[in-house]
Amino acid sequence: MKMVKSLLLGSVAGLAAVAGAQAADLPVKAKAVEYVKVCSAYGAGYYYIPGTDTCLKLDGYARFDTYINAVGTFNPMIASTTGTGFNGQGSGALGYPFKDSDDNNYLTRARAVMGMDARTQTDYGTLRSYIRFGMSWDSQSAAGTGGGIGLYFERAFIQFAGFTFGYTQSFFDTGTSYGYTTLYSGSNMWTTALAYTAQFGNGFSATLALEDAVNRTTGVNALGTTTGLVTATSTGLGYANYAGGQQVPDIVGNLRVDQAWGSVQLSAAAHQVNSLTPVSALNGTSFIGQNSSNTWGYGLGASAEIKLPAISPGDSIYLQANYADGAISYLGLSGTSQGRATSLGSITLGTNAAGAITVTDGAFYTLADAVWNSTTRSYNTTSGWALQGQYRHYWVPNVRSAIFGGYVEVNTPANTVGAYDVNMYQVGLNTIWSPVKNLDLGLEVLYSKVDGQMGLGYYNNTTGAACATVSSSCSVAGGSTDVWSGGFRAQRNF
């Protein structure tokens, strides 16, 4: 062993001598090595990029999740955004919202994320750019497929002189969540934006933003026409989305105050609803997209986070209330920050006396910004409201729990056929243990229920009358259903 070690050290020394001789022959004098220096201007963790006046901070995490009756990230299997959970790895079974033996009971995910925060002081203030991205491995990457790796993208924005450009949290929202689950009641969306924030001092600020409308467009439902049916296919239930292309970005504004005791934010947003006229509803229309109409929807929001150190250091409570008309994404209704659900529910299948497949129990309700009115031959906007509350308590500095819940209600416009009022409520609980700094081990459980005004059955999409069975002109709607979901997470932050 000593002989081998001596040989390796001698080889390294010989290579160094050769490299030194070659370097001595170079005509240009080598520059002194620049060492990385600590940058204290923006807090802990920043370092100067050698040769520049820019400070850089690296952060990120490694994570492992296990989901029970849910898909990533802890989204309960009760909406169209969770279609992966309704289809196993094979094919031949009905997909969302139909529950059968093909469904997954659990799924897993591993995710690695890296963030880079670069800041430079200028005559106009701090110039900041931030990106956060990574990759995930999912035990099922899509409905009907097996495991797979996918890219994950969370942030990419520039901030300069009060302006923000890029992909970030919607300025309508606060992005606050004490649970792993993104509640269906309450807006929490990521989007691209061009925004300006004015700081008034003492924690007061106001923001005006133009945000990409596609991230807030739930859909336009042409139910009540022969070209807008909710029908059963080999992949499940869905409706034809007659939303037109985006023409104007969402106009979003907020007023905010941040103090030592917490924060309060008031928000408002305007959203264009661009709707294509169904072929069957306009004589002489030869193709979809020839005629369209548009109206404006809106959303209103209020949120507050209050710190409660008198109960225990780190304790806090968060409340959010929202109202929307023609822009129901501002109510939440997705369970994710990067998607929109077009329906809620799940349905259990069975067979009748004749051996034909039939629905036994469950629920299915469509979600859309506007629904076709067969009486006025135009679209009417959908409205609703949402309320959520969260409380986080630290039992000891390294053990915390959160209880959270919410209620959201969607009201379909009058004289629309095939779309019905629906409400949903959720309540959840988690406990997270941090045995060492920056390591979290947590368990979460969530109860979700979808309910509405109609019993589960078959309804004619043109007249609304009950049907004996599902057909090309009759679809499944109504009912009530619930699901228990949750899982485990291990995450190392750095």
C-alpha cells in the first residue's frame, strides 16, 4: 500500500512539474487567482461572482413524496387536474372521473430543485434576477403510462426599479400555504407578468400588473347545443372548450401592508372571456371560430396573515376570501399552482340487471368561466365565492402542526342546460418534524367533499330532462362524493 501511495504522489508531482514548465514558456503572465468573497449587502448566503459586483445566492431542495388517493403535489383525486390517478399504467379502462380497479392507490415522486438569486446594486436600486427549476421522477408521469422523468419550472423573473418581468406568483395572490396541499378554495397561481410595485414606506405598497390570461382561463362550456356535449369516451368525461384565443392580458392590482405583526392584502383582477359561437347555434356558420363574442369577468380577493408569538414563537393564522364572476380561477378550484380544473368529482361504476355499465354513486360537475344560454343564444358568466383559513402551531421549535380548510361555491348562470351549481369543502391536518436544521419529515391528511343541487344521473344536454341512459345527447352530471387523501414528505432544504 505504501508503495502504491508513493507511486501516485510521485506521478502527481511529475505532472505538476511538467505543467509548471509549460506554463513558464507562455508569453502572457498568469493572473492572480480571485477567491470568492462573502457579500453581506443582501443577507446571509450571498457571495460575489468573481470579477463582478454581482452577488449570487444558491438555494434549493431534494424531496421525496408519497401520495395516497392523490397525485402530485398532494392534489386529491377529485378533479380533472388529477386524471393521472384515475388511470393505471395500462390501457382499456375508463379515465377520470370513473373509479375502478385500474386506479392507483398510491403514487410516489422524487424532486430536485435549484434556485439562483443574482443581485447588483445600481443607480436605480437593486437589479435582481431569480430562477428556480428542477426535475421530478413520478411513479406515473401521465394517465395510462408508467414512471417517468419530467422538468419542473417554478420561477424566472427580473426585478428592476420597481418593475417585475417574468414567471412568478400572481400578484392577485400571496402564495401562503401551511399545508402541502394547495386548497381548492382560494387563489394560488403562478403566471407570467409585467408589473410595477410602488413602495410608500412603513411596509405599504401597491402593484399594478398585466398577467397572461391563459393561466386564468378555465374554459367556455357550450352545453345546451348539439356541438357542446359532455359525453363518455374511452378516456372519461369532458366537454368541448369553446374559449377563444387570448386577446388582452388580465389586469391585476393589489394594495398591501407588511408589518411586524403580519400582513394584509386586497386584490382585484379583470379577465376577458372570449367565447366562440357554436356551429349549431348560428345559421350559416361553416366552421368553429368564424364568430365569437367577448365579455369581461373579474375577481376580488382579501387575505391576512397574523403572527401569534404570544401562543408560541412561530405561530400564525392565515385567512383568505375571494369572489369571482366570469373568472373562476380567482376562486382557486384546481389544487395546483400550474393548472386549471374543468370539472370536479369522481364516479363509481357498476352494472345494471341487463349487464350494462352504469353509474352507481359519485359526482360530476363541469367548471367554466361562461356557459351557453340556449334561450338568449349567448354565453352567461359563472360566479362564485371562496373562503379559507389556516393555523400553524409550533409545539417545540422543531415540531409544528397546521390545521387548514376552506369552502368554495360555484353558481352557474340561469337558463343554462347541463351545468349545475356545485360546492366543495376541505379540511386537513399535518405534523412536521425537523430532527436537524433544514430537514423536514411530515405527514398530512385531507378530507375533501364535492356536492351540488342535482342528484347523480343522466341529463339531456339540450333540454335538461332526465334520460334513462347515457347517449350522444345525454351525459352524466350531479351527485355528491368525497375522498380521504394525504401522504408523507421528506425534504432537505439548502
